[in-house]
Amino acid sequence: MHKDYWVELIWSDKYKEIKKGERKKYERIYVPLQKVETINKPRVIGEQLTLDLKGTSHTPEYPENYPKDWKNILIWGDNKLAMTALLKGDPDLGIPPMAGKINLIYIDPPFFTGADFSFKVKIDNSEIEKEPTLIEEKAYRDTWKGGIATYLDYMYERLVLMRELLAENGSIYVHLDWHVGHYVKVMMDEIFGYENFRNEIVWVYSGATSPGMRVLARRHDCILWYTKSDDYIFEPDRIRQEFSEASKRMEGRKKIFHHGREEVVIALPEKGKFPEDWIYIPTGVAMIHERVGFDTQKPEALLKRIILASSNPGDIVADFFCGSGTTLAVAEKLGRRWIGCDLSKYAIQVTRKRLLDIHNSKDLTNDDEKRKYGKHSRPFEIYNVGSYELERFKKEPEKYIKFILKLYSAKPLENFSYIHGIKDKRAVHVGFVDSPVTMEEVKKVLEECKKNNFNAVDILGFDFSYEVNEMAKVLGKRKNIDVALIQIPSFNEIKSILATTDIDILKIPDEIVDEKTLEQIKFHEVNYVDLGIKINGREVEIEIKKFIVVPTPELAEISDKIKDSRELIDYWAIDWDYKEDTFHNTWQSFRTKKKPKVEYKAKSTDAKPIGYYKDPGHYKIAVKIIDVFGNELTKIIEVDIK
């Protein structure tokens, strides 16, 4: 583009004042990532494990350029904060600074359609619509509050971060439709450079029409392809297609082309037709075996084409609006490393299950539709976008307790050791910020309640030890005290309501936290689980005997149709040798379309990739249960193996 002439998309609030050549600068706030789960990576390491796994579907296969110490990354949280954290890296988590390291980015961002984060869950023949979480609802409001201008500001900030993450040989594909494609094209010319635009790819699909339509049926999306530089990966031979029957009939014939009189014999390359900038990939019935219950899910064939053309085995592929996890699943099957992120907890749960069940999905290296991939996913880790307030609250527990009491609309009380406040004549205790509420803690709270004539108490915590879930109400009943175990919302959820996900919640003035705002912050009673434990020699069996979900408006709609509340479990997993660090998922059971109920029993000898227990000793076992609404419950069991 001529240096004296320039084109730029301007929207409301992009600049305070327009100055040629000065790009808008956004404030960047670094928030650390927190590792919450490691999957398909056993704690046991060494030569014996390699021998035990040899020849099994759990043996990871690594392409030549795939580092064996790499673990793929799935992040729950705002992708802006996640990308900022990735740019910086975290040596303690094993994440290097990722600036200039990602070879391919594909994103399928919101299309400015007004769609929200609600989703539907099927229980037997009934269907529940789950409302968005606090974070999702806030993100929805913030993204659309100023119409197209707010949306463009949202996208601009994130595309700038993606360019920084992109390798010099990297490509970015942005999937859009008619709502915003033309705006984002001009924006990407500014961020990536007009000269680095490669193609506008048209994906054509089919669908039903409605009577009385007053526009042409919309049957395509656009995908904008940009690169970081002129030296980019492009392998068209990997995505060539078979010639049409009409083209095949022309082969061998002579033809005179318009530009001259020379006769040539038409010959079709054996490797197929050179890929064009449009492709028909059907949805509907064609995707029936891929569907995971996500409205915006894209076909694996579409992502296969993009990943094969613009990356090599061992390269890093990222999707920062990963949704149902299609990009990550295809990258996994094609031997690429991957990074995924989504703000929706439901999306993270769907993606986790999809990757755990990937061995039962279609093999993308073979045209046989019935052939299964047959391999388990390589190790991956799940992260939350962290909170810098957490560390500060650890150092200032009094400030933390006061803050939580305020959010809970409880009045602080002084001169007590364990009773921190009162609400509706109920005593309130706030558990520690960095550890689960223990049974010893509950006993002291109840003793203080008994001495001071409180007949009801709410015990608030981020997490609860296993025995608390079992025994707190029982002990309370003995003392004639009604006990409620209350889950404190995550700091990210709290911040999303109070202001934005970027704000320091310790600095929020009291006038912002008004009664109307507090009504939006939901403290829920924790779910209840009754686990049966059997020890038979070196084998431990865990059974979910009872599972009770705290009543919600959504659940009330179908409560009379649920025969066994365990049907509301979407996923549960076990770390058979929990070390009070990251949860290592070595056994799991989860709902699928073919199998809509989880298994209720688990044996340590069935752990993957290798069974437990070979050695006697005292072990802690962590059990993680997630219900169909995304609510999570973790319990710790201690066993002695002789």
C-alpha cells in the first residue's frame, strides 16, 4: 500500500483523538494461570512404565518434531488474559514465553448475532436449558453493550495479541459470516498488513429454508486467511481434491486456449485438483457422529483442511474460542501440539470429554468413515486464568473475610474465634482462602455456635474436605444446629459482576458493591455425594452410592422425571495417588451420546495408563465430580494399602 495513503477502520471510542500512524494502545494486565488438572500423564515415570505401556493405545506417538516433554494446554477464562499470560510464560508451570511460537491460529469468534452462552442438557427424554454463568453473562453484556463498535473493540484487542503470539511462518484463519466479516477484514489489514492477506475462503454448506423468506438463503461462511510474513507454511498438495466427473471426461482432449492458437492436450495431475478458495463441506447428517451438543460446532473436515495446509506435524495450533474443541481434536489426530481457551465452563467440559473419548472418533488419515482413530490423546493440562488477589488475600486474611462477608450480605461480628458474621439469624463462618474446610474446623465452628446459642450456621468455602460433605450435617443435627455448606464463587466470577475481569477487586469502592450488585453474586449450597469404599488387597473400589444436586430452577422443571439423581453426573475422575498438588486424572467416566450415564463404580486396577497399587502404604485419593450444569465437587479419601 502506498505510504502516503492509508485506510483504517474507525469506530466509537477507538481513539480519544485521531493521529495518523498511532495505533491504539490497550492496557495489559498480567494474571497468572493456575493448573487444575493433568490428563493422560501418570505420576509414575521411568523405564518400567514405558515397558508396561508398550503396544497399548495409551502409548503416546510423537511425530519427529514433537517435543516429548510438551503437554497440550486447555484454559478456562477470558482469552485476553490467557493470551497475555502465554506471552509472558511461566517457568514454574513449564510454559515458555509463547511470543512468536504459535504456527497456526484458527478462531471462530462470536458473529455479532446476539447469541448467548446458554446451552441445553438432555437427561433421558427431558431437556434442560442451562442459563449462562456470571462470567459468561458479563462477557455477553460487555461485548454487545455498544453494538458493533464494542464488538470491534473487543476483537481488535484480541487480534493484536494473536499477532504477537504468531510465529514468523505462521497463519491465522478467522471464521466469520455476513454480520461482521467486512469490518474485520479492514481491521486485520491494519493489524496484520494488507500485504499479508492471502485468501477469503468461502465455506459452503446446505440447510433447510423457511416459507416466506424475503432474502436469499444464506448458505456460506467466510474465513479470512492472513500470515505474519511472506515466509509462511503452505502445503497445497496435502489438501488437493479429486477432479469432478466433467473434468475427467475432458482429459485427453485437445483444446485451444483463448490467449493463443496453440493446441494442447488436457492432462489432469495425478495428485488431484489444486485447492481453490471455496469448498463445500456438508453439516447436518454428515456430522452426526461428530456432534457433541454444541450449536456452533464446525466439521472436522473443515479444520483438517486448514491444519494440513498451514502447519506441519509437531507445530503448535491454537484456538482461543475453542467451543466444542473441534480444532484441538483435529490437531491432536494430525500430530500437532495445541492450545485452546474458552470463557464457557461448559465448552471446557465438552472439550475435555471429547479429547478423553478421541480414540472412539473418526480417523482423519483414512477415507473409511467407519475407521476409528484408536489412540488416546497425548498428555494435556487444564488451567484456570488465575487471580492476583488470591495471593494478597493469603497475606491479609482479615481483609479476605470482611470482603467475603460483604458479598454474602452478612454483618461482620467481632470477639469470636470461628464465627465471622451473621445473616438472617444464622451464624456465618468463612473458610480459608487457600485450603479446604476441614471437619476439625467444622467442629470448632459448631462448638462456638452451641456456646453462643446459634441454632443455624452457614459455612462458606472454596472447597471442602471429603469428610465435611459426609459428616457436617450429621454432627450439626446432634447439636441441634442446622448446617449449610456454601460454595464461594470463584474470584473470576466475582470480578466479572463487580466490574470487569481485569479489575483489582481489593480497590473497588464500597459504593460499587450495592445491594443490586450483590443480588447477582450467587452463593450455592454444595452438591452432596456418598462414596462407598472397598479395599481388597492392593485394589480399591470406589462407588458413587448417592449424589444430590442442590435444587435449581432448571432442575425443578424435570425433577419428577429423574429416577436416580446420579444421572445428573456428567463426568467424574479419580487421582489414585493424590499429592495435594495438581489433580492427575488416571481414571474417568463421562456421559456420551451413546452412553448417557456414567459408570458408578471405579477400580484402582483399571486406572490408565497403569493400574494401582503395586506398593503398600498410606495413600490419598482425590475424586472429582462434575454435574450436567458444570458444578464441580472434589473429595479426598485416605486409604491404607497393606
